[in-house]
Amino acid sequence: MKGFTLIEVLLAIVVFSLIAAISWTALGPAGEGFLMLKESRAQLESQQWVGKQLRRDVSYLSKSEDKSLPVVQLKNDSRGDSDFDELHLLIRDPMYPGLTLIRYYIDEESEQLRREAISPRARTHVEPISWDLAKVSSFAVEVLDAKSGWKSVFNPQKPFTLPLAIKVSIRDVRGEMTWDLPVFIRP
């Protein structure tokens, strides 16, 4: 009668256990590296989405017949090495009728860069449409003024002036990303 002895079966189990243990220790860090790579890629994609959305909104800047609505407005809030600025844009999006007020800011509870959109003629109880764009620790905005260069404070004076460009910087776990966005007004 042919078969395996108890010693041979136990020896095979020990060999397979050693192979499994070695494989587990070798492949465990690779799995952790894969998860880190996946998180890094998701963060990079969210950074790219922020840049794409900012470029799109700045390209649709538009004046209003109502002179009390500024086309570009900044609110600065710096705390230590982090900025919590706000960027307000008045745009004419071809997908929606009329003008839209856009607001970029950091929601400090969730640490998300948020984009809100609302009609300037919306009633007071109407909530803006809101998107979380990316998890960031800093959001800094500057404008390029023809006379004084880059500055972090911008209030349109009378007669109406417009910045030449808007510089937006965000900082997240991957580091800092900056976009220089030229400003053109659509009719």
C-alpha cells in the first residue's frame, strides 16, 4: 500500500508554513506601499481637479450691470504658516443662465477646500450649491496689480479695475501647488 507517513505530512505542513510566512513578510510592506501609492494618486488627482476648476472659473469672469458686484474679491486670513483665504468670483457660466457668484474657501471642520456657487439674485434663504474639492491645510490667494505687483489684498476701486492675474496656492500632504491664472473679462 502506497501513501505518506505521518512524518512526511508534518514535514510538508512545516515547509508550506515557512513559505507562507516568508511570503507574508515579503509582500506585507508591498501591500502597504500600494495603499500609500493609491492615497498619493488620489491626492494628486484632487489637486489637478482644483486647478482645472479654478482655470475654468477664472476663464468665465464677467462684469455685471450691477456695479456693486465686484468681479474679483479677496478675503485674507493668515494664521502662522497657513492661509485660510477666500476667493470670490463673478462668472457667466455657459451651462447656466445669468451670472453666478463663486466662493472658494477652506471649511475648517472638514479641512476641505470648498467651492460654492449661487446666483447673485438668489433669495436670502437659498443655500448655495457646494462641492468639496480637496483636503488642504492652506489656501492662499494673491492678485497681480498693474501698479504694485502681487498683493494679497484686492478691493476694486472706482473707476473699476481688474487684476491682471490671480495666483492660487494650496498646501496639502503632498506639498504645495500653485496656479497663475490670467484674468480676461468676457462680454
